[in-house]
Amino acid sequence: MSYDKDEYEKLISTSPLFSLDKEKQRIAYKREALKMVEYLYCYLMAINAVKYEAFSVEIVDTAKRCIENYNPEAGHFINYFSAAWKQTYGHLVGKELVKDTFGGMHFTEEEARNFRKYMRLAQTKGFNTVSSEFDERVADAMGITIAEVNSLRSMINCKPTSGRYINDEGEEYSFIDQLDSGVYADSDILHFETAKEFLDLIEITFDQLQERQKPMLAMLITSKIALLTNEDDKLLNFIRKKTFFDGEVFEESLKRGEQIQAKEIAKRFGVVEASASRTWKSFKEKIETTRKNE
DNA sequence: CGTAGAGAGATGACCATGAT
DNA sequence: ATCATGGTCATCTCTCTACG
């Protein structure tokens, strides 16, 4: 059976589900919710049936959870679902990978932390962290074998995401909060249009800032969205033209495969970590304001 | 199995300084 | 003059192990 992505996309976005009153129109709501689950399932199948077929139970669970917790204020439902699914899928794959690759192998948290520290130190000093020389040195320093160093590296790279998409109160994070938790919609799920809308919003807000704030914020923003563009040339070309785009940070983020921490960026600008954190926080608030005024 | 404690980031309070 | 931004300190939050 083949699925038509555009068709399901349309069905999802035009569904009357979220305009129904959950209590007063229970039957209609239930009917639409059921349909929605089906649409979402078919939508994922349309995107990549081979990849997702084995996870139908999880897809349905995620869909139900999303319908339950979705707040229309936060953006498009399809995007909300995409991000949630990406995270769930990441967990599932991560579990499998850890089982297959590291079955029986154990490192203490201490060792993993030390390894991270070595990595970070080497990176800040500009050393190549994927060379055999680096491996040898770390192995020597930590008193473990080179093979174990490699395992540690892989384990750290496939860390389970701890950033949650839905918090305890059942409130979901908005698009921009997803940047913080490092949860991104799969690049093959992410809508170019949605991302574009979002990036425009960032740009408008950014352009209104005082000049003194811009350099650091450009770095913060770029580091946070760099991984979003994963293998998507269209999106990448779009981002490159943005006023907040910082090429250097972008390249570096991709090279590392993870966000450059706000702390590190703050240091480069000679400001205190708390300051960068606050700058980012108030910027997010400004984005919200811009969004409401649009 | 539950929990204390560590690590690390986020942020609130308060004050100083800078931009407009 | 007024509002935005930044520094400092203290505290909160979240996650993850080790330990009892």
C-alpha cells in the first residue's frame, strides 16, 4: 500500500478536531481524534514506511499523547507531532543501538564524564579529537584500552535525549523551546514552510535588537539551529541569507554534531554565563511578542 | 528499590552602567 | 530620563549515578 504525503498533510491540517469542544461534543471529538491518529500514522508511512513500519504501536501512542496535550497556541499540530515523534523514535533507535553495540559493556559515569571533559578540552585547544593519537593519549590518561576509548566515544555520541517534549503538567514546548532541548523534527518530516516562517520570525526580532547584543545572539541562534538544517540544502540556503547567520559557529556546530553551549559562547564574548542565558531567554520572549504582533 | 548528592544549566534579585 | 543590558550571588531545576 502506498501513501500520499500531501494528502495526509492536508487531512491533518484541515481536521476540525481542535475546534471541537472536548466535553460538549464528545462523540464528534472522539471520532475526529480517531481519524487523526490514522492520518498521522499514514503520514509517517508516506514519509518512510520502511523506517517506521516496525513502530506502529509507538506511533499510535505518540499520536494519542500529542492530541491529548496539544495547545493550538503553540503552532501547527503537524509540527508538534513531528517533533514528538522524532524524539520517541530517537529513544527507540537509541535503545536498540545501545543493546546491539554495547551489550555487556559498562563504564561508570565517572569515566564517561572524564571522557567528555577530555573531548571538550581537546576541542577548545583546537586538537583533532578523531585521530588515533588522541585515542592513545586518552587511553593512556584514563588507564583503559584504545578499543574502550572508541566504545566510549560511540556511547557518548548516542546519548539518549533527555530534553523532554512534554513536561509533567502536560504542557508542550513551543517550536523555539524545541531548540533548547535539542529536539528537532526529523529533517525529512520538518516542513520547509514551517521552518521558514519560524526563521523569518527570528530575523524580524533579531533586527530590532540593539547592536551590542547582536554578535553574541547571532552565535547563540546559529548554534541552536545549525543541526536543524541537517542535509537540507533548501533550508540551508535560506538560513545562510539570514542576518543572524554566523558561518563560523555554523560550521563548528556541524563538525561537533551538537550545539555549542551557551556557556562557551558567553566566554568567547567575555560575558558571564548567566548573561548569555538571560539574553537568550529574553530573546525568546521577544520572539513570542513578535509572533503575537504579526 | 529508593534516595542523597553531584554536575550543570537556568533564572531571580539587586545593583551598575550603557543606549536611545 | 527611561529603559535595556550586564555582573554577581544565591537558589532552583533536572538528570544521573552510587550507595545504603
